[in-house]
Amino acid sequence: MDENASARLARRALTVAHRVGLFLAMLVICLPGIWIVLSSLRPTVEIMAKPPVWIPQQLSFDAYVAMFSGIGKGGIPVLDYFRNSLIISITSTVIAVAIGMAGGYAFARYRFRGKSGMFLGLMLTRTVPGIALSLPLFFLYVRLGIIDTHIGMILAYVALNVPFTIWLIDGFFRQVPKDLAEAAQIDGCTRWQAFWQVEFPLARPGVASAAIFAFLTCWNEFALASQLTRSVSSKTLPVGLLDYTAEFTIDWRGMCALAVVMIIPALTLTYVVQKHLVGGLTSGAVKG
Amino acid sequence: MATVSLNKLTKRYGNIEIVHGIDLEIADREFIALVGPSGCGKSTTLRMIAGLEDISGGAIDIGGRVVNDLPPRSRNISMVFQSYALYPHMTVRENLGFSLKIAGATKDDMDRRVAEASAILGLDELLERRPSQLSGGQRQRVAMGRAIVRDPDVFLFDEPLSNLDAKLRTQMRTEIKKLHAKVKSTVIYVTHDQVEAMTLADRIVIMRSGHIEQVGTPDEVFSRPATRFVAGFIGSPPMNLHEATVSDGKLMFGGGDSLPLPGQFKSKTAAGDKVVFGIRPDDFYPTGHGLSSGSETEVHRVDLPVSITEPLGNETLVFAEFNGTDWVSRMLNPKPLKAGDRIGMSFDLSRAHLFSAETGKSLRS
């Protein structure tokens, strides 16, 4: 066989190997998700079967119907939980992103005393596991009277997210050349206008990704929420999953159905925002 | 259109002074180039005029108005950045019209002025493109277009050609010169390239370490450099500069060779003075191959060995060894030479320069 033919063959074999590898990796990543969706649609017997039943024998939407059927008929206050999750997640995301933008911009653009120490301090807060904060927070919130309230959860999540949003947005503002804001000022902008007209649009992918991360952190957080919420008025969806556990039983099907309900808005949001995540928008700004 | 004057303009970062109280008067419609090596304070000076850097002392006056503390937008200036600084999320049209939009111009007015600028710079085909879809030269033109749309009192250019390749740079240089002839406004142009400064400017300001070394027309700074630094900075290839001691009507060089003391310096030096002798490659040439061959008034001839040659087609740079080092000379109507050849060289001493070794100042009057 001539050299070129064997090189071509090797390249094809490599492509096939790549695809098989990718498929296996995706399978590992997606399997839990697929399993949750399947489990929400099949009877408990099948879910608990050993060895596992890979191909579902019968599918039904009973768990979804029951979930929305009201208390006493196997239902849980899912709409309340959904509303709580939405209010807490959106509000804390908006606040965290606003602070993150201000902080990230300051770290990226200004020189001030103690800057690196402050930045390091912010990053260090990320090393503290959220669960370790739950007890002190619990006592504090009880004293302040904000236990089991939206505002309490929002405060906790803002604090959790701000270091990360600052870090992420700082990186994006660093990529926006300083010359652009200066050019805008020469073109007649105030510092404020230069920010909104030129720097913000260019850092938008960073702001969007910070927003997604912050939102998903709040949306999925369980450890703190399970300690700091008590009633239907403030419980979020992840805490609501516990409603399916009783003293001696766990309704796996109902739990999986609620998990699917939880995942859908997060997936939708990520899909909507992802077009803003396209990087490389600053290419062509400077140099030839 | 406006005059610009800098009075004792100073810039400090903490305790370090970068610009040391410079004075400069720029006339209305004048094209002035600030030139000097990296770190000489030329860009900082330009940025202070633009309002992008605070000033630490002195005053800046644009069109009879002190603008020390005014923000950039209130100074009626425009600036072309080294990096072009085009807004990447806007089309060329939006880039050009941005300042007008901010100023609240009507759509008709905006369209008219963008069309004017685009016609001057030949950007009509590119108006709907984004900066990332343009070549370096096109981006440069858009940056200039953005500057002229505003109809400013003063144009500031911060090394606008340094990102372009050599051919494009020459072309854009010509365009900038034409542009100045058309818009007739005051221009302050910062560059480290002395050729750009010489070819474009009405007057050149040569800066070094935050001081102004000399201000003059291109001819003045070339023919009558005020300091040793200017002599070495302006001109390509640079002037031959060598230290010498005045002794008995001669200049004694350290290596043992000597040259007659040029007549014009006889009354200005005394025996024992330490000086720096300077002669341009144009005034030190293979005999018969110089600019002033035949019309010299004070010429000194000597046979020297050639150490290397750089043929450029119409001329050849000949490095001849004198006093143990290579001195560069320009040979017009070149003939083939090779290393090791001995040729007759002429020093046109009437055009030589002498600087004080101590202060670096020219001893020419």
C-alpha cells in the first residue's frame, strides 16, 4: 500500500475513534439526565428493579398529573415553590450581576490600594463550603427575623455569587481595550456613556455567562435553602423535592418528575442566553 | 481651528516626573510632530492635551481657552490612536457617526457629514462593514474618518502608522499629508519615526527624557541640530558622532587619528576642549561621489580601508574605517567596492558639526 493511502486510512480510523470516544463521553454525561426523565415516566417497580430495566415497559404521565393535583391527592405546592425559586433566583442574579459589573470593572480598570489583597480575599470566600455557613447564617437570620423569607435567601445567594461574578466579569473587561473607552470619551461621551455605549456591549458575553452561572447556582442550591426556609412561602424547588420523602418511603417517580420540572426553565434560559456567549466580539477593535 | 500652547506642562506619577515643564507654541493650522525615542514623554504629552491624562503642573491652552481640567469631550479635539480603537460592535458608518450621535445630531446632518468624510477618505464601499472585516490600511482610514467627522479644532495622532507594514505606511503618510492640506486644521502628530516627522510636519519637536531638545522646521533640525542627541536622532543613516579633543588647530581622536579643526569652530574652542565631532554620511563620501563633490570649500581627503558596503541601487552606504571604528558614508553614482579596498574619502568640514562633550550643545552659531 502506498504511503498516502495508508496515511488516509489512519486519518479515517482516527476520526472514527474520535467520534466513538465523544459518543461514550456524552453518554456518561447525559445518562443521569436521561435516567431522571425516564424514571419520572415509569412505575416505581421498574425504577427499583434489579437488575435495572433499561428499556421502559410502560410509560405514563401520572407523576406529573399527581404533582399538580393539590395537597391530599399526592400533589405538592409546586407552583408556590416555582414562584419562590423564580423570585429568589432572578432577584439575586440581577443584584449579583450588577455588583459584579461594578466590581469587575473597577478591578479591571482602576488602580487602588490593596487591590490584589481584596481580589484574593474575594476568591478565598469561594473556598468556604456553603453548608459550613448554614448554621451561623441560621442563627443570624433568626435574630434578624429574616428566616424563611425571600429577602433572606436573596441576601445569602448574592453573597455566594458576587465573588464569582466579579472574577468572571473582570476577565471580560480586561479584554476590552482601554483605548476604546478613551476614543469614546474623545468622541464626546462621559465616562458613564463610554461604559454603556462601548465597553458594556463588548463585555456582554461575560455578563451573560456570569448571569447564567449565578442563576443556576441559585436555582439548584439545596444545602443553604433547606436550612433557611421552612414554609411554602419561601421554600424553593430543590427543597420541595423533600416533600416526596416520608418517614418510611421515598416517591422516586414523583421526585424525578419534579426534578424534570426544575430542569426545564434552567435549560430554556441557557438556550436563550447562549447566543450572547459568543466570544471574539472584540476582534478587529485594535491593530491590523 | 486653533492655536495650542503648553506652558510649563508637567506630568508626575507619584514621585517620578515624566514630563518636566515643557513650553510649546503651536500656530493655527500648523502640522507639528512630536518625535523622540520610547519613554521620552511624547505620548504622555499628547494624552495630556487630549485630556486622557491629568496634568501635574502648568497649563494647556487650546484656541485661547485654558483646558487644564476639562474632560476630553469639552476640548473639541479628535484623536487617532495607535491601535485605531474602532468600536468593533459597530459598522464603519456607525463608527464614523458615533460622535455625532452622542452630540445629538439629526439623522440628515449625520448622514451628510459621514458621507463627506467617507468621500474624502474613499470609504464609501466599506460603510456597512465591521472593523474586523477591514484590512489594516482600511481601519486606519476609518480611524481618520472618525476624527474628521467631528470637525475638531485640533487633530491628535498617536503613532497612527506604526502598526502598518512599510509599503502601506508610506502610502498612508501621503494620505495624511493630503488630508491636512484639505481640512487645514492644527495637527499634533506623535511618532518615533523621524522619517514620518520629517516628511509630514511643518515643525518638529524633538523630545528626550521629558524635555524638549529642539523645535524647528525639518530643515533646521537636520542641518542645524541644537544638540548631540538631535544630531544622532534625525537623519538616516545617523550622523557619525565621535569624541575628540581640540589641540593645536586639530581634532585628536582617541584612536590616534586626527582631522583639521573646521574653520568655523576655531574661535569657539580652545586647546584641550573635549568635543564631539559630527558629520553626516552625506558630507563624508568617497571622493567624487558626494552631493557637494566639486563645490566643497573646506575638504579634507584621506585614504581609508572599506570594511563593509550596503548597496541600495541608486547609492551605496560605505562603512570606512577611521580611527579604529566604522564611519558611514553615502556614495552617490556608486561603483563596485569590496571589503578591504582602500579608497579616497572626503570630509566636507564646512558642513561638519561640533558639540560640547560636557553639555551636548552645538558649538555652531
